[in-house]
Amino acid sequence: MPVTKGASPTTIGPGQRPNAMRTGVSSPLTFKWEGTLVYAVGVRRPLLASVPVAGSSLQRIVISPEVERWSPPKVWLYWLLHRNPKSNAEIVRYANLSETDRFLDIGCGPGAALEHAVAAGAEVAGVDPSAAMVARAAKRVPNAEVKLGSAEDIPFPDDTFTVACNVSSFHHWADREAGLREIQRVLAHGGRLHIVEGKLKEGKDGHGLDPHEARVLTEKLGEMGYTETNIGTIKPGWRHEYIVVSAVNST
């Protein structure tokens, strides 16, 4: 995924609006507001993580230092090259979905996992911070309810889902703890969470998690009230292996 590194995270006070200088992106950006989050046209995820201001309906917002650009043509090209990644089919099998499940894919992209979840008989929904990705996924899987959103701001009511998955985007979240708590909010009691990332060698940087980071994540989930935490692996093909951090919502 193309990533533009921005400046250090910047706090914007209530009533202010972000600008291209603050995002660390050299080219001008057109912003739009979706609830409490700010999006830029052609950017894959919210530029900002929002935090309520005490005693006010306003928001204090913190700009993420990474901005990912996803224009509609790039989404089309991504879909063309990665329309059915084996990892998505494998995690749906791993989740062991049934007709009684209500499945949420966080960061659903062009909808590959949604398609497999529908085939498994589950009731299906997805969120993605890219409007172009949402449009592509909704067209691809008309039986799924696909909405603009992010891990930190999931536009569904409390206790909606029995299974939530996130495939290969946890490392991009603006606020990981906020995302885990937001997923916990929309998961019903006993709901299962599966976070899937490429498996990295211990201590190696990259798009994924190494075993130590996976252990740290399970500890964090336990502190937050998740139970039955465990670390598994899936290997959809001969080349790539993925870590799966799973937990059950016991709140």
C-alpha cells in the first residue's frame, strides 16, 4: 500500500479545521467530514482520530502521521490484482461461521472476505475508511451492509455482531486500543474477534506482526476484558503465513 509519511501527530483544537500543511502531505487535499472523523478525497483512511472534549459536543482530533492514498482508479487496480486473496477465504474458514452468525469485516477493502462470509450463510457487514473501497465492496456483495468507517469509529449499534475480523490492516490503525475497544462495543457477549496479520520474523519491521507483538496484543486484549485469547497461524499458500490473534468478548 502506498504510504505518505507525515509529520509528528498534530492536535487540532475544537472548531478548527485541518489543512494540507498539518497533514504532512505536500499536495492540496479536499476534506470532508463524516460524523466525528475527517477524510480527505483519495485517502484510504481517516486522517484524524477523534477524542471527545469534556463538557462539549465538540471533538479534539489528532492527525495520524501516516496517510494512505486510495483514489477510485487505484481501488479498481487493487481489486483487479487482488480481487480474491487466499487469506480472506482462509480466515472465513478459520472463523467457522454459521447461519446464526453476524459477521463484521473491519477494513473490508473491495469485499473478498464479505463474499466468502455470505457464502458461509452468515449475516454480513463491512466497514472501510475509503469511500471508493466501500462502493466497490457494496457492488461486489449486494447482500452485505457496507459502510464508511474505521476500527476507531464503527457505525453500528452496540452488541450487533457475533464475529469480527480484521485482515492485514491492524498495523495501519491510528489508535489500536481505541479500535479494540470499539470492536468490543459492537461485539455481542461471547462474540469472537480475529485479527489477522502477515507473520514477521521476531524483531523485524514491516506490514504485519511478529510473535512478540502478537503476545503483547493478547495481553492487551486480556486487560480489556477479552477472554480465551490465543495465537494461531494460517498459511493459505506455500509462500505467505499469517498470525491470527483471537479472543472472545466477555463484557
